[in-house]
Amino acid sequence: MGNQKHLIYHPVTRREMLQMCKCGFGSLALTGLFGQLLSSCSQSSVFEDSTRKKGFSSTFPPHFLPKAKNIIFLYMDGGVSQVDSFDPKPRLEKEHGEDPFRKFKVDDTQFGEVGKILKSPWKFKQHGASGMPVSELFPHIATCVDDLALIRSMVSNFPEHTNANYFLHTGSGLQGRPSMGAWINYGLGSENSNLPGYVVLDGGLVPPGGLDNFKNGFLPATFQASLLKAGEMPIANINPLDTIKGIQEDKLAFLKDRDYLLGDNLGGADEIEAAISNYELAYNMQSSVPELTEFKSESEATKELYGLNSPDVNTRNYAAQCLLARRLVERGVRFIELTCPAVSGLDRWDQHSNLKMGHELNAHAVDQPIAGLLKDLKVRGLLDETLVVWTGEFGRTPFAQGTDGRDHNPSAFSMWMAGGGVKGGTIYGQTDEYGYRVEENPVTIHDLHATMLHLLGMDHKQLTFRFGGRDFRLTDVHGNVVSDILA
Amino acid sequence: MELLDLVGKSHLLWVHLPVGFIFLALVLSVLNWKKPNLAYANLLPLIWLLASISAVFAVFSGYLLSKNQGGDLLFFHQYAGIFLTLGLLTYLKFKRLFLLIMIGFLFIITIHLGASLTHGTDYLFPEKSKVITHLEEAELYNDAVAPILKSKCISCHKPGKMKGELDLTNYDKMKDKEEIIRRINLPKNHKEFMPANGKAPLSKDQTAILAYWVEVGAPENKRLAQLKMDARTISVFESFFKLNQDPLLSFKAVPASENKIQKLQNAGFKVEQIYQNSPLLEVKYLMKKKPPVKLLFEIKDQLVWLQLPNSFLNDEDLIEIGKLTELFKLNISHNKITDNGLLALGSLKNLRTLNVYGTGINKKGLTACLSLPMIKKVYLWDTNLDSTYLADLKKKYTKVDLIYKIDN
């Protein structure tokens, strides 16, 4: 080939081609093999890292002194309207019915049915020693304001439910990333070997985006959420079907034996390991879950406090979830998310029309149970170690959609945290005079995640997992801890 | 003119080029001197040339930057830099050992002075100020304001230098204090921003403290106890004097041996490190039976958080718990314990939080608990103590948080 006499190369023959490429094929295969070896090394080393000492059971110490040990995440699916709940805007009252296009720049909305400026149908009143204003929608939560750190300057990247849900739950707007509950259990481990470390209490509504909001993504499968339903049978097959003593144990032992064999043959695949530990956990849960969901030991006063005797069936359901959340915290479950109750006739908090009725029914379902939960945690000394987070995926517009609804607004919304390490009675951030956009101290979802991890004693920059050739974080390359709301 | 300004400001960037080149050249020259090596020798002239060219540019940009500034530090940095560059140029022609030594010497002086200019002279060895243990005893000017001025301002504003004819070393000679606050609060790229010329700016807390000082009339001899402060200001001062640190962070212990921890784990306890690389431990017991409390004595020096709610404890167990003298946080709620047992907790000299809700605690036991030296918080809900008695007690013990009822 080197001594060509003609301008046109003679075509490469098959043999020449193979001769030329043989080393290339070999080295490609070799890099592939080495790559696999290396990545499997780094994956397993995550679990045998020097910081994760053996002898300290299934848990791993946090990076620094933690303020909270558990998180209860109260997810307000659909997006609560900030100007009707925690961010009063007198100007809406004054300019009610006027054309928003004449007042400020209006972004495109989800449905494009921009109506007139819409005042809040609810009155605001200042509460507690801190004087935090809360609307009539939440009369019970209003009695807890001195324990709340309110952020009025939340922003999201997505104006649509599914992506916004993924973003809020996983730090990425796309499907498939690990959920924050999975990250936290990956970081700290589970305290209770009889219960999963990440539990979603299903109130009847799975948020848009589905169960992928609660998945482990690329993290080991054992960190995904377990869904508990409210009611008599919280999990399918929680009562053993085998009635003769010992048979179930024998079956499980046999299954485990086979699984280990298969696992060994496949070189210890993560999925098999996870399946084995899931079977073990499921068996343990058959004894621990019935005890957990049995409210017999709770006093009448406690049940009353949560609203378990309320005439509203949705309040009763959400109250049962809140009480269950406290019981899970007492048993050392790290991350508990409550989804919203399925209030009949409503599509979550997503009131594109009929704002007044919709928000009122939703608020009635969650208000008393949430306040009951905060007070119960506080008096038992659990609020010191538990972070309660209340948020939707975005907010709603200060102008109407149609005549009596509000459309999605990712440019500003309100959320609050209470308990473990946050400064109660604080208000952080500010929106413009219409509550439409953030004007001061914007807080992103990444900042929220960073702050939650910080309170658990974890540096969001250090909590990484190597996948596909790079280190991933819950906060990706973003996130600042909102230190102004920390106690 | 603007371009020259820009070149001047880029001094901070370019200056790192000669630093690298000179260092490399010095190392290779020394190695080559000791044991001649052709590879080094061939490369050396190029490296020395690059070092010289970049040094000339650094001096040029540095000169532009320094035009409107003064100060001893700057003066010596400037001349050390110039002589260093002259040394480099001479060395290109005459390869003498004494020149090499001189270059090395000037090199260290120049970079050290340069770093002192940008980071402040107290960066390496910060001066230890008086340790404040209670906010009230701190003096606003002497303990907070003066140290801030000293660390960030007086390198230029002192007798002998008097930039802007301002002397900040002496309270009586300070002029227009509002102007200081205005200048330190400007955007960093503003012409009048202080500290000028890329010197380390004041931190958020430092700025807030100076602003507060001027706001209350810039007093010289007032203690913080004599001044009115809102919660935010208090927290600023607390973090300035490092008072808001969790006492656990300064608590020291020798790590417990793995054997001891293993022994407790085998007995059913959950033993956790409080945080990474800390010897301090938290212990829980999640089994539905009575824990072997006696075993905990093995790790008494490291055990700071103990959680034994609903654990079938009785008064005898409290005698064992009373021996765990380093505890900061103790939860023994929902146990059949009475005052007789609680009296045994008198030795818990570090205890901050005690949770005894749902127990048989009564007045005698509570009085004993409240007399613990460090106690801050006691949970008393669902006990025999009546709420009027507790409400009175709450007024008496203002420093202890008594939580005994559900607020409405």
C-alpha cells in the first residue's frame, strides 16, 4: 500500500482488511472487558467504601452532623395556587377583572385560555407569634405557622405535570432517574430491616408520570419505593396464603437457594441480589406491616387530632395516611411520601376551572390531618428529627383560565418545610405584586433537594453514584443549600 | 485607556504563567546541575525564555494595575517582581549559579507578597481573637468591629499609608462611617467598591456587623447586652463568634473498638456513627422486647444519643442509664418508669434533651431533671403532671423548653 504507483488505490481485499483490523478488534474487545471490570469494581466499591464501615449494620453515617433523620414528603399533586394559600396579593383584589396583558408580560400558558385577573376567593389572616399570613383554606395548618419555614419563591423548569413531577421527584424532567427517596436510602441506608426505607403512602392518586416518580433508576433496585395503600390490605398478599406452618419458609428457602445459584452463574447480578433481599424483606413485612397499620394502640384523642373521625371520607383517608407516616417514622423509615386522596369529581389540585370548589374540597381533605401530624410529631419529640416537606410541582397563575380556574405557573410557587433543623416562622423569598414571578431569592428544585439532603447531614455534591461512565448526583451540577431557613 | 485597565486587571491571571515556568525552570536547572541530562539541557533554554517573556508581561500588567494604589506590601511586591524579571533576563545571557539562587530567592518573596495582597496578611496564620462564650459579654467595637476592620481594611487605611486619607486603626480618627457601609455594599465591579483592587471582600456576616454598628450610632465602648438586637442580628453575631455551633462538634472521644460495637449489635442494639469519621455513637433498639441496658456501659464514652422509647424499661434500668454520663439526648418515653428511677439520672452532666412523655414521671423526678446543668428541652406530654403546674414551672425555668401539651 505504501508504494502506490497509480493515483487510484487498488481495492482492499477481504484478507487485507482482516489483517489490518485484527489488532483493532482485539483491543476493542479488551477495552470492553476492562471497562466492565472497572465499572463493576467502582460499583461494588460504593458499598464497601471506607466511610461505610462494616459492623455498623445496614446504615451508613452521614457526611456531617444531621439535623433530621427522616423526611415526610406531603406531595400536593397538581399544584396548589400560591396566591390562594400562602402568598397574599392585595393587588389582585384591586385589579380583579382587569386584563392581565395590560399589566404585565403574560407567558404562554398550558391551555392558552388567559382570562382576567382573578382575586383570591379566600381571605388571608396573620397567625402565630411570627404573624405569617395564611388563607382561610388552611385553618388548621395556620395554627402551626410558628413551626413552618415558608418559601414563596419556588421556581420549576416545567409548566406541565409529568415533567414537573419527574423534576420534583428525581431532579430531572425526564423519565428514568432515581427518585429522591431512593437517593436518601442509598446515602444513609435503612434503619429497620423489617420495613423498606422508602415508602409511598398511596392516597388513591398516582401522580402524572406514574410510578417512575418513585423508582430507583440506575441505583440498586432495593432502593425503590414500596407502595402502601390506605385501608385493610395495604399491600397485596400481606397475609400469608400458606396456612400450614413451615411450608412458606421451606418454599422461600428453596427459592433463595435457586436464586443464589443463578446469581453465582451470572456473576452476582444486581437484579438477582435485589430480588433475594426483596423476598426477605417481603417475608419480614408479613409480620411487621399488620402491626404497623393497626391503629388500636392509638388513643381516641390522637385519632381525633388527625381527623380520623371526620365526616369527610377524604379527610379520614388522608388522616390515616398521616398517622401511618408518624408510625413509619417511629419505626425508622427514612423517606415517606404521601400522595393526595382521590377526591371524587376533582383532578387533584389541578383546578383549571372551578377553583373555589376544587381547592376547598382538597384543602378540607388534607388540612386537619397535616396539622394533626405536625402537632403529634412535636409533642412526641419526633419533629426534632423529622423534616416535613409540603409542596406541589408548580404554582398557578394569578389570572383566570376561562372565568373561574387558574392555569399552571412554574415561575413562582410556595412551599413549606417544618421540623428537623429548619427555622420555624420564617418567610423566605418574594414574588412580584401579582404573585406571578419570583422577584427575590429564587429557589430551584435542585436547591430544595440540596437543602433536604443537607438537613439529613449529606452534602449533595458528595452523594454520587457512578453510572454509564460518570458520577451522577440528585442535584446534577446544580443546587445551593437555602441556608437562610436553617435553624 | 479601558484596554490598559483590562490588561492591568488581567495581571492576576497572567501572573500564574511565569510562576509555573520559573518553578519548572528552577527545578530542571538544579537537576541538570547535579547530574547533566541531555533531555533537560535541550529544553531549558526554551523554558527560561518563556519564563522571561511571561515575567516581562506580568510586570507590565502589574505596573498598570498598581498605578492608582500604594502600600508597603505593593511596593515590595512590585520591586521584587521587577528585580526577579531583570534576574531572569540576565540569566538568559550568563548562566551563573549565584543568579539562579537569587532568582529562587526573589521568586519566593514575590509570590508570597502577591498572595498576601490578594488574600490578606492574616490568611496563613489568622490572629486568634478573644474567645467569646456568651453573646452578652462581647463588646461591639473591640470584639467584633475592630477585628473585622483589622482583617479587611487596615492594610491600606493605616498611618503611613492612609489611602483616601482614612485611618481605620484608631476609633477617634475614623471619619464618615456611613461611607464605609456604602462602599462595602456596592456591587463588586463598582469603581468605589471596598476593599479595592480585588482584595478579599467582607463576608456577609462581617458586612452585617459593620452595618449594625453604624446603625446603632457606631459606639466605642458598648457591650452587646446594652444594645437592642433582633433575632437576625443575634444569629449573625452568634455565627461570627461561633456560638451557634452544635456542642457535639466540640465533644471529643476515643473511638470505641469494633469488638464492643459488634457485641452490642449482636445483643440487638442498632449502633450508628453520628456522622462520618466521628467517634460519637447513637444507639437504638427496635426489637419488641427489653434491651440489655447494662451492656451500654461498654461504649459509655462515645454514646451521646440514646433512643429507647417503648422498650419495657423499669426503674432499675435507669440506674444503668444514669451511668452513661456523656449522653446529650435521651429518649425513654413510653416506659413504666417513675421518679425513683429518674433520680438516678442526676449524673448526666451533658444531657440537653430528655424525652419522658408517656411515663410515670412526677414532680420530684421532674425537679431532679430540671436541675441537670445543661438541660434545654424536656418532653412531658401524657404524664401524671397537671398542666397548670407545668405552666407555672415553664415561667420559672425560662431557659428550658417544657413540651407538655398539644397547641391549638
